[in-house]
Amino acid sequence: MKSGDYVEIKTSSDNLKGILMPDSIAGKLVLKLDSGYNVGIDKKKIKSKKVLKRSLKKSSKVSKVKVNKKLPKILILHTGGTIASKVSYKTGGVIAKFKPEELLELIPELGKIANIDTKLVSNVFSEDMGFKDYNNLAKEIKKAKGYSGVIITHGTDTMHYTSAALSFMLEGLGFPVILVGSQRSSDRGSSDAGVNMICAAKFIVNSKFAEVGICMHSSMDDDKCWILPGLKSRKFHSSRRDAFQAVNAKPYALVGIDGKIKIIDNNFRKKQELIVNVDLFNEKLKIGMLKVHPSMSVNEIPSGMDGLIVEGTGLGHMPVNLDSKIFNKLKSLKIPVIMCSQTVFGRVNMNVYSTGRKLQEFVLSGSDMTSETAFMKLTWLLSTKRDVGLISKNLKGEINERISNEFLSLY
């Protein structure tokens, strides 16, 4: 089987048909299904494979990019192939659009906004991203000299984890770093990839923004995108184009495909000439996440962790009143335990009820941080040997002093 072939793969539990993508993920075979989505199949679980239709021909070469000295420069760092891959359903040919000339063939509008340089940093599904990948991205961003900004193409499932990680890791950032994903792969007519990339590029070139942000659709229409804060955003829907929203915060801006920018919250770092310093993550750290639920068992509390994020109920509670085993097990871990809330909006307040006051004996408040941001902040604090007590202090805009109800009405 060769990439571009239309194949049938049978496992013990599935019978899948699709176009074979370039095998760039260790131990996995990647298919683009008829629905347009990519799926990774563990090679060890494959029972049989069959070529149903051969790829007719290889994809044609594309011409070299001409540099326009009047335009600014943007660096695009790729972490995966979904947003920048294209399949010809007539020929079965597969192109991973990572090189500048290939990307501009896919989204030619980018060439009119800036001179594009690209680099493939990793090529994994977003759920396989980890501390090592964050370190590699941070190193590449530190080396990005002479660029107006950096765009990171990323799978949407864990994009808000990466934006939070980079927000803590990058010190003295003087230009924008915008993460861009797509809910539809680029070869589908309904893809949102082009609009998201164009809006990100126009925002980089035409704004004074110098933070880590996320650029995704603001609605189901193909005309505008939010620029969302990297530390206070998350994915709210599995497939809608407007899946991403800010949590307990406003979007920084609304960017139109026509280039018009509406600044909503100008409380961000402005562009300046600074040396970017990087705090690398300790790749050996083990940080756990625990979701509280009714009839919870003490056996669900993980051991062998360096830190633990707890998604508690309401203001930050868990069943420790009737089951002292849970309380005693958590206390015995002797590691940082951070409390966040499952409610998404609002904040943890463990001073209101006796349960919260009891937990404060050894549990620290995550305030109004999302659990994903708290996870990355704790990793950063432990990696850099900072005081873990800083988890409850606002350091980079991850915690609000006050929360306004107007955040809920923005969407």
C-alpha cells in the first residue's frame, strides 16, 4: 500500500475504508475517511488490509514562492497535518502542505499578506502532544528573529493546553504567537482552515498584539474569527466551527476576513523588540487530573504523581465529609493538589462551606483558572522550581480579580 491508495483496513473491532495518508506517526497507520476526518489505527491491531483503488498519479509540483520585500514576514510552525493536508479525491494523491509554496497553493491569500516561512516541528495528532513538543515549539519561537509574528498550526482537541503551556513558558515575548486549527480538514469544501489562517495572518500584521492567542471562527459563518487569550480559553464543542470560547474573560479581538479588526479587550502586551527567554518544561514530571463525581472511590486517586489537579464540584468540593478515606489519601500524597471547578465559568471559593475549609488544610485554590490552564501552570512552577503557592496568584493574566457576568453574554 502506498499513500494515496484507497484501502480497506480490518481490525478486531472495526472495518474502515479511506485514503492512506503519509505514515508519519510511529506505530500508527493513518486513514482519511470518506467523511474527511483522519483516524489513526494501531498497526498491531490490524487483522487485514486491502487496496481497493490505486492512486492514479503523484501530485504535481508547485512553483517557488516569490519574495515581496514590501511585505512583513510570518513564521508558520506546523505540529500536525490535518489543517495543512489535502487529498485529491479524483487521483487519490496526498500532499501534506508544510512547505511555503505548498501552503500558498492551498491558501494563496496568505502570500498577499506576508512573506511566509514554514517549519515542521512535529507531525502528531493533538492528543499525542506532550511536554517535549511544547519545549520544541518554545525553542523554535525563541529563534524566530525578524518576524512580525508566529502562527502555530495545531489540532483543535488540545490546542488550549498548548496555548496555556506556551503562555507560561515564553518570557519577554515581543510579537504575537497565534495558534490556529480547523474543525474541517482542508480538502473539504466546508473547511474553516483557510479563514482561520487568513484572519490570524491579518491580525499579526495589522495589530500591536504581542501575546499567545488562539484564532478560530467566531460563528458558523465564514467571515470572522475570535482572537482568544491563550490562558483563558477552551474547546466547547466537538465539531462546530465556533467551538472555542474565552472562559471568565473577553476575546482580545474580532478579526474579519476583510482585514477589519475590532479590539474588544486591549489589555495585552504590545509589540516591542525584546529577547524571548524560554522556561522549558521538565519532561519527566507526572501531573495528574482527577474529576470528582458522586459515589467516588478512594481507589480513583492516582499515586506516583508530582502534582494533581482536581476538578471539584461547584465552588471546589469533593466527597470528604462521609468518606474520610478520600481526604486521608489525598493528604498522604504530600504533593501539590490544586482545586478547580467543573462549572467552567465562575471561580473556586473554598471559604464558603465547611467542605472547602476542610480541604484547604492541604489543597490550593485554582481560582477562576480552567483545569487545563492550572495543569500547565503547575507544570511550569514545578519545572522552574518556583514557589507552588504562586498557583493562586495572577502572574500572566490567568486569574481575574473580579469576574463580570458580561463574559457569559458575548457568545
